[in-house]
Amino acid sequence: MSWGTELWDQFDNLEKHTQWGIDVLEKYIKFVKERTEIELSYAKQLRNLSKKYQPKKNSKEEEEYRYTSTKAFLATLNEMNDYAGQHEVISENMTSLITGELTRYVQELKQERKSHFHDGRKAQQHIETCWKQLEASKRRFERDCKEADRAQQYFEKMDADINVTKADVEKARQQAQLRHQMAEDSKAEYCSTLQKFNSEQHDHYYTHIPNIFQKIQEMEERRIVRIGESMKTFAEVDRQVIPIIGKCLDEITKAAESIDHKNDSQMVIEAFKSGFEPPGDVDFEDFTQPMKRTVSESSLSNSRGDGKSEPKFGGKSKGKLWPFIKKNKGAGPEDFSNLPPEQRRKKLQQKVDELNKDIQKEMDQRDALTKMKDVYIKNPQMGDPASVDHRLAELGQNIEKLRLEVQKFEGWLAEVEGRLPMRTEQARRQSGLYEAQNTSAVNSCAQDRESPDGSYTEEQSQETEMKVPATDFDDEFDDEEPLPTIGTCKALYTFEGQNEGTISVAEGEMLYVIEEDKGDGWTRIRRNEDEEGYVPTSYVEVYLDKNAKDVYKSLQKISE
């Protein structure tokens, strides 16, 4: 099966077919190129998706990723990032192994095809030239034969005519002989040219064209083999990443199986446990007896002088744990006494650990400088030992300050954990709460339970606050008239309001200002009717309404 023998007369069709083959190869290259672009786009979208749902650093959201379920989700996001990387590998390998290689091969194929068909056309032109030479020799032989016949006829005519002189007859005879000789020469040339043409034609159709067509056939078969190999590579590139993709999926499955609902439930307890005991039973107060009674929690709300005899248990104050604690207008106290006991213990322990880490860093720096000083003492040419004394003194002072801080926080921690007695001053104040007899005593009782910074003790929480029902006294903080808006503000930075009385804001958010900074570095703002609180003044850009500001100051003077 050879194109040279079977398709000896299909030069033009072979030329069209081989061009079609190159077009098919270029179409396949374009297909693979678009596939690589899709893989890259898919990988980019996967990476963006993974990045979008990653927790923000140093944010409240990052703290939520300590649960096993959110850890599993974070592992899934990381594995999806690796999964995207494998699609990038697919794109890179297809580009280098298929697109790049085939593009170079197409250029070589075009050059080879051009060369073969150039040889074919050259052979065609040669045989056509030989054919034209044969035709010219044939026509010349034919013409000479006709001329010889005419000269012979003329000689015979002249020889038969008695009126023609002998010289004219001889001349006609010589002319006839010349024409016959020319015909014989033309015949010989024609025979030679014909023999040569037949030889050239035989070589053309049985040697030259078969060889050229055989090369074209081999070229086309190599193209077909090459495109087949590229298709195998196309599948193999995908197959090579399947194990790694499988590992990514296995890790996602492993992360899902690591979710422990019991552990997450326990972590919720550790995160939000206050350490308070549930409130005890409310004592019965017999108002029918005209006897001296101990002031109870219910009398706290009734001693306001409004003539209200029945406590209110509905509304927003229902179920409040700390009814007498006002909202903080900034950061909480240094000893975290504004937090429930369990949360306070955690914060204090965290602070102690941070301070110990800082101490270790300072000590490492001091040790390094001490070694440097020793080197300078032994080798004065390397440096002056006295040059590090000032820094060593600073490190020593820093370490001493940090140690005092650790002692202070460890003392508070020991107090919370029960290793030290409670502060006796506050304990004595707590014991006198229920011995008050009149309204002023009750009011002073409420004030004693509320320190200026909103602090409290565990004993207070258990004996007083947890037992006080939600009454009109509680409404003093929740049902007060909302402050008027005196302007607007724009959040310059994101602020995570985690302390009592603060409010979280996002960068660029627009809010209402209801109270200016009074010198403590905090501005009171409102998002809507139910959300208001304090944010650092440096975190917002305030736009005060002049009229509203004047009205607000007037109201402040009237209230004073």
C-alpha cells in the first residue's frame, strides 16, 4: 500500500489532503491551549474562593477557628488551595508537553511538506518539458516528411514535362533528395526523442513520483502518530495529578472525620462559662406585719418613690445577670474585674503567658548582648565592650518591670482561683447590703455594688446581682430616653468591640454620633435603635451638626 503506486496521478488531491492534516493539527493545538486557559482560570477561581473564606488575622473570626468543625473547614480551604495548584500543574504540563511541542512540530511539518511538493512540481515540470520536446520533434518530422513528398512530386512533374530544361529538372531532383534527407534526419531525431521521453516518463511514474509520494505518505503518517501521542499525553497529564488530588480529597475527608461535637460543646462551655451559681429562691416578704423588715431585692426597685408596688419582670430587663453594671466607656479595668470569674481567670492566665514570653525575649536579647560583650572584652579590636552597657541596663530594667507585672497579674489570678482571700474591704461592703432599713441605704447599696469602672466580685454576683429580679431599677439603664443625634461619623479603621459598652464597626461604615469625646478618648455612636456603644475617637472621623451640638450642650447644662 503505497501512495506512489496507488495515487500516482493524485498530486493535487494529496496536496489538499496534507494541508487539511496540518489544519487538523493546528486545531488540536488550539483546543489544548484553550483547555490550559480553562485550567488556569479554574485554579485562580479556586484560590480566590479559598482566600475569600480564610479567617482574617488578628480578628474575632480567627478565634472562632479553634473549634473542630471550623478547623475542618479551614483544612478544607487549605486543601482546596493545593487542589487548585494541581490544576495549574495540568495547565503547565499541557503547555510544555503538548502545545509547545506540537507548535514546533507544525512548523517543521510545513517546511517538510513544502520541500516534498516542490520536488513533485519540479518532476512534473521536467516530464512536461520532455513531452514538449517530443511533440516538437514529432511535428518537425511530420513537416519534413510533407516537404519531402512535395519536393518529390515537383521533381516528378518537372521530369515529365518536355518543355522544362534539363538544368531545372536536375535542380528539382536535388531539392527532392535534400528534403528526403531532412525527413530522414527528423525521423532519427524523433525516434531518439521518443526513446528518451519514454525512459524519462518511466522514471517519473515508477521512480521519482513514487519516491516523493512515499515521503509525503511517511510525513502524513508521522503527523497522525504524533497527534495520537499528544492525545495520550493529554490524558496522562491529567492522570499524573489524580493521586495528589486524591490525597487532597483524603485530607478533606480526614478533617471532616476529626470533627468532635462533644469537644466543640466543651469549648463553648470554656469560652462562655461565667462561674456564677444559679440564683437561689426569692425569700417571702410579709408586708402584713408592721415589723421591721430586712431590705430585700424587691424593695430595691420599689424604693424609687414612684409609688409602684409590683416589680416588673417583663421587657428588656428580663433575665439580666448583671443588672447594676453600667456600660464601660472604653477598655475594661487592668485586672479584668469587669468579666465573669471564669472568663476573668482565662484572660489573666493569657496575660501572664504573654508577659512570660516577653520576659523570655528580653532575656534572650540580654544573653546575646552579654556574649557579644565577652567577645569584645577578649577581642577589643572587634568593638568597645562599654558600647553595649546602656542596652544591657535597659534590658535589665525591662525584665524587672515585666516581672513585677507578672507578679501583679499572678496575684489577681490567684485571687480568682481561690488561692488568696478576697478583698476584705469589698467583702465587708457586701455583708451590709441586706441590713439597710431605708431608701438611702438601699441606694447606697446599689452604688456599693457598682464600682466606677464597672467591676464586681464573685461574692457580689452570687449574693446580690443574681438574686435581684428584673425590675424598674433595671429599666433605669435599659429604658432611658435615647440620646439625640448630634452628627455623623465615618469609621477609618475596623474596630472589634469585645468589651462591655463598646460596639464593633467596619472600615468605611457611616454611623450616628450621640455623645462627643469627653477627654477619655472614646466617642459614643449609634448604628440603629438597638445598637450603640463606644469606639476609640481615633478610629472615626466625626462630622458634628452645629445646631444639634448646641442643643445637646444646652440639655447637658439643664441636667447639671
